Amino acid sequence: MGILDTDRRILALAFARMADSIGNSFLIVVLPLYIASGVVSGGTFGLSTALVTGLILSAFGFFMSGVQPIAGNLSDKTGKRKAFVVAGLLILAVSNFTYSLAGSYGAMLLIRIGQGIGVAVTVPATIALVNDLSTDDTRGGSMGVFNTFRMLGFGIGPVAAGTVIYGGPYAVLGYAVTGFEAAFYIATLGALVGAILVFALVSDPDIDIDAENTADAGGEHSVAVFERDGNGVLDSVFTLGIASLFMAIGIAILAPLESIINQHLGQSATLFGIEFAAFTLGQVVTQTPVGTASDRYGRKPFILAGLVLLVPATLAQGLVATPVGMVAARFVQGIAGAMVFAPAFALAGDIARNSNAGTTLSVLTMAFGLGTAIGPLAGGWLVGFGYVVPFAFAAALATFGLVLVYTQVEETHAGESLGEDLTRVLLGRDTQPVD
């Protein structure tokens, strides 16, 4: 499945998420620098600058994670996924703009909470829409395309953020706009563009919500923790949620360490942005091919391979001594993440019914959001024990996630054997699956 073969509505959702992600990812680089610049004043809650930065960054993830199951459940019960996506993006736009007016740590924390709520309202409904608009044979590819554009936005943002910040002040309509203000305005514009794209180009699929609810155990929308019918102890989706949590911690643990990493590697904020974006580049080049391949060969092999690769890629970030080494480690970590992302969402989508997709898929989005909240806090605290400690901790978590997925997740889309396909290629036989 190629990008051009993707449902138009999924492409619209992907472009909308890309526009929003460009602005949102600006803040990953901008907020730590903004807090440390002296513009933000007031009490730091008795914490160090690094730890209060981690707290503000983490508030987004905590509130995003807490609200997502509720938003996903409501989108299931109402069937109005589009309304949730647009409303969430508008909340995000207001929050992003308000950063330009904030001058205290308390205000920054409240705005970050509002931003998390906006994303929480948007994400489960968006992923559920992608799932609703896909089939069992195209779900992996659809998730791959969607995540490709989403991560492309996240990659562009950090690279451009440093340039925007240090390129200011700007003269706009006779007013002087600082680099920080320009970054916040770009983030606002990204969310607004996303809302407009979804409103104009996306429609809810035709699903009889009442009939689906009746079929789904009387309309009960809940998250399973333990396996009910399979051989494992934990539910497959719940286990994938745990693995996603651990993976997200490893990805986000870098965020509050920007100044420490820059000093350790002797680099600028622009280079840090490039390193952060290298993860995204690895995601962009891998997501769609892996997602499509999971439609043909099954979901679980790719998830396991990604987690295996994630362990050394994460640990390496604490061991490299040059910016080039950090870029390479982040790029490999991005490839590993891509091998987990799309197949994991596709596997969960295989399990979810149409009317329960928001609730089921919110397990993964909630877990990843929670990981992005825990990661900065863990990084800000663990770095006090040594530069390599945060990365070693994250690598250990990834190893635990690998064991859980191997033992507890059941395949939902058994496909053709990779070995059989390779054999046919080598022998010059037909490479198409045999019905």
C-alpha cells in the first residue's frame, strides 16, 4: 500500500496532524530555552531549573494521558469523531498562543496542562478515525502513512525552532516580535491549519452506533487488563500499552537534558534540534514500508524486531562523545520506534471493533503520552547520578517491554512467512502470496 493509494480522508487527517505537529514540536526545543532565558520568573516550587523544566514538560503528558481514555470513550459512544478532533485542535491553538503572554512558572504549568487536554481530545478520535476508515488488509499501511506525516511534522519543528528563536526579533506589521513569540505563533498557526483541514476534508464514517453498541456487550466500553481467551496473562493491547510506555520514556528522556547534552558534546541548540529530529527522520523513512509489510507478514514480528533494536540505540545516546554519534543513535532509535508504532496500532485496531476503537486505541496513545510525561521527569532526576544513567535506565525498560511483548501479545493478522517470501525471490518464483 503506497501513500497515493491511501483513503483521501486518512491523508487529510495525516496532513492535519503534520501541520499541528510542526507547531507542537517547536515547543519541545523552545520551552526549555524559554524557561531558562530569564523571561519566565517567579517561584520554581523549590525545584532546580532542570527539574522544574521537566515538571512543566511532563504536565502535558500526564493530563494528556488522563483525559485520553475519557475522550476516546465519548467519541465511541457518540460516533462524532470529527467534532472531537476539531475541538481538540482549537483548544491546542489557544494554549499555544497563550504561551506568548505567560511570564511565570505557574502560568507556564497551567498552559501546558491546557495544551495536554487539547491533544488528549484530538488524538484518540484521530487514531480511531484512521482505524474506522481502514480494513484488516490495509490497516498497517494506513497507520504507517498517518504516522509518517505526523512524525514528519515533529521532525521539521525542532530543526526550525532554533533558527526561529535566534533569528529574532522580527518586524511584523510595525511590531517587534521576539524569536520566542514567533515560535509560539507558529505553533498556534499549525493547530489552526490542522483544524481547518479536518473540518473541510474529513467526515465521520457511516457506522450505526446503536447497533454496534448492542453487539459490543451491551455497549460496554472498557479496557481489558488480563487476557480472557488467549494463553497469556495480560491482554495483548494492554501489554502493547506497557511497551509503548517504556518506549516513550526512552524517547522523551532526552528533552530536559538539552543544556547538559549541549555542554557534554560541545554543541549549539541548533545541533540539539537536529539530533532530536534525527529520531523523526528514522521514523519517516520507515513507518509506511513497515506498516504495509505488517499487512502482509503479520504485526508481532515487526514489533519484536523494533524493541530489539531499541535497546542498544537508546543506551548508545549516553555513550556517544560527538554530535554525529548522537545523530546516528537517534536515527536508529527512530527506525526502532517505527517498527513498533504502526504494527502495534494496527494490531490493536485488529482487535478493536468500530464502536470501541476510540477506547481500545486510547490505551496505546495514553501509554505513549504518559511515557512522554515520565521521561522528562526521569531524565531530569536520573542525570544527577551520572550522564549515562538516564539512557541506561531507558534501555532496561525497553528490554522489559521486549520480554512482555514476546510472552503476552498474540498475533492478530497472521501473514506470509518472511522466509518463504525470501525463498521465492531467490528461486525466481512468483512473490505474491498464495491464497
